[in-house]
Amino acid sequence: MDESRAVRFLESLLGKSLRVHTTDTRMFSGIFRCTDADQNIILSSTFEYRFPPPEAVQKAAQNADKTAATENPETVKLNMTSRLIGLVVIPGQHITRIELEEIPEQARACELFMR
């Protein structure tokens, strides 16, 4: 992707809701405000989500084994902990994945814009 097209793509993401995953398994969900040459990302109105620790997953799996009434015994559901942190800078070196949260109409508009 050439530089001008990359810039247009990043500009098209401004103000959109992103999910950013980091190396320490946290996930941030917020509004994309800007980035820089070091690939740091700034999000506003951000929620931080943490996955349950392995001990909690193991305990839930053991409890699921005891109660055979579950529909799918291979699946265990646990809630992630979350907190509102507002404005956040996520260092580019710690970003492992970025997802765009969008409705289908937004996806079609973005595809048309990128052509």
C-alpha cells in the first residue's frame, strides 16, 4: 500500500470504534483519535478489559464438569473484568491486534471510500 493510500485509510478510521489487543492480554475498546510514527495509538472513551486468570478458568471448568446439565460441556463462559479509563495511549510495541467495530453499513461505505 503506498503512503498516500495508507494515510487515507488511517484518516477513514478517525472517530471509529476500535478494539486494540496488547501483549499482556488486555483489550482496549474506544474511539480512535490519532497515531504517530512509532505506531502508538490514542483512544478516547476507552474501556479496558482483562481476561480471567488461568486459575479462574480452571475452576470454572471443574465446576462445569460437576454440573452435567450444561448444553456443551467443552465450553466454559466467564466474564471479563472491565473499567472505564477514558483517554489512553497504547504503545505501538505492545499492540498485537487491532479490530474495527462497525455495523455493516459502515463497512460498505469504507470499501467504497478505499477504491
